[in-house]
Amino acid sequence: MSILIDKNTRVLVQGITGKEGIFHTEEMLKYGTKIVAGVTPGKGGQTILGVPVYDFAVDAVKEQDVNASIIFVPAPFAADAIMEALSAGIKLVVAITDGIPVRDMIKVSYFLDRYDSRLIGPNCPGIITPGECKIGIMPGHIFTTGKVGVISRSGTLTYEVVNALTLAGLGQSTCIGIGGDPIIGTSFTDALKLFKDDTLTSIVALIGEIGGSDEEDAANYIKSVDLPMVAFIAGRTAPPGKRMGHAGAIISGNLGTAEAKIKAFQKAHIPVADTVPDIVRLIKEIMS
Amino acid sequence: MKIHEYQAKEIFKRYGIPVPSSDVARTPEEVRNLAEKINKSVVIKAQVHVGGRGKAGGIKVASNPKDAFSISKEILGKRLKGLVVEKVLVEEAISIEKEYYLAITMDRSTRKNVIMLSSEGGVDIEEVAVRTPEKIEKLYIDPAFGLQEFEIKRLFMKMNFSKNIAGEFRNFLISLYKLYLECDATLAEINPLVLTVEGKLMAADAKILLDDNSIFRHKEFEALQEIAEDDEIEREARVRNIPYVRLNGDIGIIGNGAGLVMTTLDMVKREGGKPANFLDIGGGGSAGKTRQSLELVTMDKNLNGIFINIFGGITRCDEAAKGIVEAIKSLKLTIPVVIRLIGTRENEGRKLLEDEGYEVGRDMNEGARKIVELAGAYAKGRGRE
């Protein structure tokens, strides 16, 4: 088993006719993901890479039995696209788009509360269950099937960790990039809850970074849960008040420091890795 | 995006939020004229994007136009925490009965906007938040229904304001929230919010942060967008639209992906080195972008080495390698460079670089160790010259 997606997931690509949309649709199809429909308003009726295109998500759902969506729509229109997917009844929405205004995401998050659906992202690499389904932009070839669940706020750093895991013979159950924005649909804690109930996942690697308090919340949650976990926090050397690339990676005053996050995990008796090889070593130790 | 106090106060005025009468000046003569016009004591405030202007000597009171002239001479054209003061705000001095703190900002964990109000105004609010958090009242605003009357009343009562300013307080709050939403602000802060001796509420200071991601729908703010970074390299990076943060070390860092770059900095520090910057080259790694990034990093003359850390996922290592070779050659770099390449088409990329005589590693920590060693040796050599 895995979380959220598997080989039967039927995926819609919103923004399928854009440059990113086409490129990653092809990559996902190559990986074996069942891409069953695309949406670009005004381009309904066309076919791209053998995938039928619709004007609206609701039409795609009606005709292609869609149960997940990935969004490549440009930032000014992305929030609207997320809400369109939710209102069409899609249960899993993965928003790749970077640069969505905060005000739009506050609205989306309120909208989301009224639906029994899950949003991953925005500003994230997506989600992958190795060997079964990839809904995202990550390089599929570095992933292998296995028992390690991975949750991360960043893209390339996740690939770095996954690559190290794979090379060490540690496959992954599911990997979720939750996104680098201040307001995201799925938090670390949300993802941990999903992994806790997954029979295939035996340990989780949590890759956090400076900014916000999502890691602290996760540390607080994991204390009372029987799920082995290893944490890593990027940004120990980051100065306060400076945005380190991601919109959400900023220390405000004394809030959101790597130090506070590391302390929170240590208090919850969760081992914190100092380096990427350290993550692999700690996971091996716990698993044996 | 930061804007100046005087710009924020212009916006405040547009929304009917009371501010002391003021105007912006660029020369001591202009300051004197404004002080004459205001015709009472004035406060002269440096308009630069730094915190703690008061403590740094950027805010001064002048009791007459002559003083205003001489005081502004000491502020204008001088550096305040590294930034040259080009403009000052000349503002009527108000008589303060009590100072409060008022702000609206976005709360990440509740995914809502929050109003923060405290009777401990005019001070470092972060200190209050740590020392006496109970002195800050918080009101989380419903995203669909907005501010409610009972919520405003509750905040009002908590502050022990006198009853006759209830209406004024209500309008103040409603206007500030309206401004916050319509401007796509991520922070609207008034510190201090002043209750004057005459019993009026006034925004003595004004700070607005605008959401960079929303600029596409705010043509009116484009004019306010002066590149306000206090560091010349950061300023140039903003122009080139490359995420860059200047740090204090001597090892330049370039990587792809924010999380990976942060980790690269951490690893260099762990090996005893001092990173000079954060730079995220992003996806693709084209030759042009690589060249631009290397140019930026090497604007820093303290550099004793550069560490380039690329993980090839969708980005291909051979493409990245081509860019690196071209950029290093055209910039005629002489300082040590350590390159770490791993991932898609790694062997092709490594060959390209090794043929040109560059060190290429596979391991991030090893690369970090290597650059710290080389930069240390280079620094010593420099010292002997």
C-alpha cells in the first residue's frame, strides 16, 4: 500500500497546453501515470499526447472518472484553478505553481475546508508512489519502491535525500513535497497522519527548513504516535529577516529558526540528522 | 516588497486613516520650508529601509525651522546602517498621551489574517511577544465574513480606551483591514499607534509590506518599487531576478533549489568555512543564467573560493556543466572553484568539466570540505602578497 495515490489513480492535468504542462505530462506518462484528461479553457476538444483536453474540470470528471488533478496554471489564475478542481469533486489536488499571492491562498484554504478533498502544495514538486504513480515534476528514475515515507518542503533537496536513500538500498513508499510557500494545503502533521495509517511505510524522513512552525507542530504530534521518524532541518546558517529562496523560508524575529525546530524534535525524542548521509545512517539504524 | 513610511502614509491617507501632517523632503532647504509651513515642532525621519531607525539616529525632533535645517543636514546624504539617506519625512510633532501597537498580518498556522493590538506600543513588539505574550491581543479574521462588530468592541474594551473614541477606533480598524486586503499586503503595522493628548488616535508610524507575488495586479505599486536592498549585490540580484542573499563569509555558493542551497551553506559552515552568500540558480541551469549567477557571486571581493552544487533531476548535468565552463572562462576566474555534480547525465557533465581542468566531486559534504580547505589556502596566499 501507499498513501493518497497508486497505480489506479486517474489524473487530470490543469494547464496541460502550456510549456510546463506538456513537458511534465509527457514525463508522467513515461513514468506510467494514468493521465486521463487535460484542462485548458478554450482548448476543449483538442488532444495532447493522446490525452483529451476539456474546457473545464467538471467536464473532465464527468467523462473520464478523474480522481486526482495536477495544476500547472500560471500564478495569477492558479488559485481559481484549484477551487475549480475542488468544486468538480476531485479528491486530490496537487498544485505545482509557484508565486500564488497569499491573499488568494487564504481564500483557497477557506474554500478547501468545505470539501472532503486534499490539496498538496502550492509551490511543490508533487507526490510520487514509486513504481506506480507520479503526480509531479520530480525525476522519476531516482525513486525505488520500499518502506521509507518522505515528506519535504523543498524540491531538489528531496531528490538529494531520495537519491541517497535509493543508493543505500532504502526504497520509498510515497514521497510528498508539501511546498515552500507560507500557506499550503497539506502540513507535515497532515502527511504524518497519513503515513501512520499506511501499512507499507515503516519509517518517515521529514525534511524541514526555516520559517513558520510546521515542524514544531509535527514534533508535537509525533510525540504521542507510534511512527518511527528521522528529521532534517535546512537553514541552520540562515540569517533572520532574509527570504532564503522559498517564500516561506524566512526567520521573523526569533520565530522559525532551525535551532527551535531541531530542539522541538529532540524534545519529542526524534533523531535529527546533521547531514544527508546522516539521514540514511539514522534510518538504517532504526530499521535494523 | 518594502515601501517607505512616507509612501505607506500616503496610502493610509487614501483610506482615511489619521496620520500627523507631513511631507517628504530631499534637501535641507525643502526641510526648512516644510517646517515653516507646519509651523510647530517637527520630527525629521530618515526614509530608508532599515529597522530601528530611531536608535540609529535616523529620527530627530526640531523645535523650529532653523534647527530643522541643521538637523536634516546631519541626516540627509549620510549612511544609516549602511544605507544612504536620500529622503526624510518632515512631520508635525504630536503630543502623546499613550502609545499602542497595532498590526495586521498573515498567520501561517491558522491560514488566516490576524489583528494584533497591544498597549505596549512604541517598543520592540517581538520582545513583548516573548516576555509578556498576554499583553498582545490577537483577533483572527474570518476570511469570508471579515471583521465583526462584536470583535472590534471586544478589542476596544481590552485596551481600556475611553468611550468617546469607540467610533474612531472602529473606523480605524475597518479602514486598516480594507487597506490590507485591497493592497495585497502581508503586513500593515503601526508602531506606535498614538492616543494624543487631545484624545485622537493617530498612526505615528506606518509600515506596509506588499506581497511580491501580487504585483501583477497592482500596477499602481510598480512606481513604488525602488530596489531597496541595502547591499549592492543584493540590489543587482533583484534586477536580474535571481534569489540571492549576502552573508558575511568568503566562500561563494551557487546551487539549484532553495532547500539544497540552504543545506550547502550549512555543510560549508559545518566544515569550518564561512559562506559568502545564498544563491539559487533555479531549474534549467542554462549557460546564461549560470554566467549571471557567477557574475553576481564574484561581485563580492572578499571571496576566497566558490562552491557550485548541482543536483541534476530535470536539470541535466551536462547542460549545467557547459554553462559553468563558459561562465568561468569568460569571467577569467582565478579563485578556487569546487564543483559537485550528481544526477541526470552526470558522467557527461563531469567529463566536460574535468577536460577543462576543474575539480568535480559527487559528494556534497566532501565538496564542502574541499572548498573550505582550498579557500583557506587561497586566503593565506592572498595575505602574503
